[in-house]
Amino acid sequence: QLVQQPAGQAAAAAAAADGGAPDTAGRGDEWGEFLHLPDQKFFDFNEICEEIKRETDRVTGKNKGISRKPINLKIFSPAVLNLTLVDLPGMTKVSVGDQPIDIEDQIRGMCLSFISNPNAIILAVTAGNQDLANSDALKLAKEADPEGERTIGVLTKLDLMDPGTDASELLQNRVIPLRRGYVGVVNRGQRDIDDGASIASALKKEQQFFKTHPAYRNMLNRCTTPTLARMLNQILMHHIRDCLPDIKNRITGMTIDIAQEIEALGVPTDSMNAGHLGGILLSLLSNYAANFHNAVEGKGSSADGIEMNELYGGARISYIFTEIFGRSLMTMNPFDGLSDDDIRTAICNANGTRLSLFVPEIRWARQHLPPPVCNPPAIPRAWNLGP
């Protein structure tokens, strides 16, 4: 991750790292931090390279092994733009050293897991001195981004092309078109790295190469590493601008939901006396009764929207009585266990000395009469009584 750090703040960071001592070592305005070494700052970038090698050997071994575990590094500098970059391994056809037999499939799956993210910009790096149609990077990028909307072609080694040839047609996006086009860069060679050439000198050398080359000097807007960095930063800014309204709406909705939940929980009771706690208890009981009444009357609402998905509350009770309980009553025979003589005797006993048009209902509640049995069928779980 690249973090733009205003000049002059490295001294303060160095002083903090040294326990408040002033920075007298002249370590400059650039440093790096590793996630696996949270309390250590690296002001020498050669030490950063050595630490990357040590961590790679520790995780994967010293015989060209691979691992999905990333090495997280933050670079703070006034000469960079705010970007988050993921350096993925190049495609390997044949396993060497401690690499597994299916090294190609593993690297392919690892790359796809990163570039399939719709918010990721794919940098398809291809050597300019090879046929672009044989690029593994472009082939893999096309699988994850068929429309080419988030793919940038990066052409390297333009200084190693055969005399009389150039990549101007590629940089003009005429061979294999991409929505965001191509950018040409010239990096340090192995000899430059062995000789200890700095990044700053390499950038100057790259700038001089493109300015003096007859095919590239008129298309500097598609060349050099700083141009690529600015392009990526602009894409990041535009993406943030496009996504910001949706993020803001989601945050607002979450804030409202949390505020309602906090309001439903009530005020804290840690510092309240017994009198206030009694009032809080009565308030909770009152709110519970009101919510229960609203649920029965069909006026309640819930955060999870249960009223839109299933019956609950009063509608649930109504369904039980009108559908389940009603059907159960219709299947019952009211005269089960009663003979005609039992019914005739019960009517006579109910009349007593009076003549009655209607038989009193209390007579059918006598203990020796079998009570009606109602066994409603099992109620589906989807019909809950409450939210």
C-alpha cells in the first residue's frame, strides 16, 4: 500500500520510533512498515527488500515454494499517490524446486481470486518485445473482465525491442483494444539492480528514454511509470466518487437502525436508584403491553419485516380459530358416547317440575357425560404467534 506522506513528517515518526529522540540520522521523508513487524519502521529500502526475502523464505521455504499468505507492506512517501497494489506471481508452466506439480493451476486460481473482485483494476503486464496475442496476463484478465472495463495493459521492456520496431500500435490501442488502453514503462534491468541503481535514477532514465525515442516522444501521455500511477489514482478517485452516494445511504440507514435499537433498549440503569428502576420497569411493562396489543390488532411492525413474510399476532390467532380449530370441530360428532335414552333422561332432569322450551346447557356439563375431545392437527411452524 502506498500512502502519500507530506514532507517533514518522517522526522516526527522517527522520533516516535526512538522514544522521542530527535531524528539525527538524516533518514529522509520515506519509510516502510510491515504488518508482521508492527513496531518497526524501515528507512532503508534495501532493508525492506531483504525483509521481503526473509519473510518469503520463512513462509514458502528457500526452494521456490509458493503460498497464498500475502506480505503486507506500507510505503510512506511524499513522492507517491495513495494506492493499494497487489503484486501477483507470474504464470508458471513447469514446476521447479519445492513447487507442486499443479503449480500452474494454483497460481491461476490465486490470481483469479484477486482479479475477480469487481472493484479491482487489473494491470495486465506484458513484455513489449513479445507477441501480445500470446500474453497470459491478457488471457487471464479477459476471463475475469470480458468487457475490458477495468483492465489496463502495461507494456514493459520497451527498451529491449529489436531495432526498427516499436510498440506505438499497441500504445494506441489498435491491436487488442482495451477500454482503458495501454501504458508503456521501462523498469530497472537485472544489471541495474545488481549495480544498486536507485528508483529515482531509474525513473529519470525511463523519462529520458521516452522523451528521446522518435516513436514515443509524441505519446508521453501513455508512457512512464508516473503516468501509470496518476491514471490509477484518477480511477480510484472516480470510483470513490461513484460509490460514495450508495455508501452514504447505507451508513445513514444503519445509523437509523442502531438509533432505533438504542431507543428501544432505553436509558442505562447502572446509576439509577430503586425509585427510578421501578419507573423503568413499569415503562417496560407498558411498552410490552402496547406492543402485544398492536400485534394482536394488526398495527405492529418489526425491524425484520415479519409482517410481510408470514401471519403473526392477531392474524395468527384468527387463522387458528377459523381454519384449524373450526375444521377440527366439524370433524367431531357431538353425540359420541350418548345414547337416545341418555339424552331423553338428561332433558327430563333438566326440566324438573317446569316445562321448558330449551334445555339448559349446564346439563351437558355433568361429570358422567364424556367431554368432547378436540385434537387439532399440528400447526406449521411458519405461523408464529409473535414476531
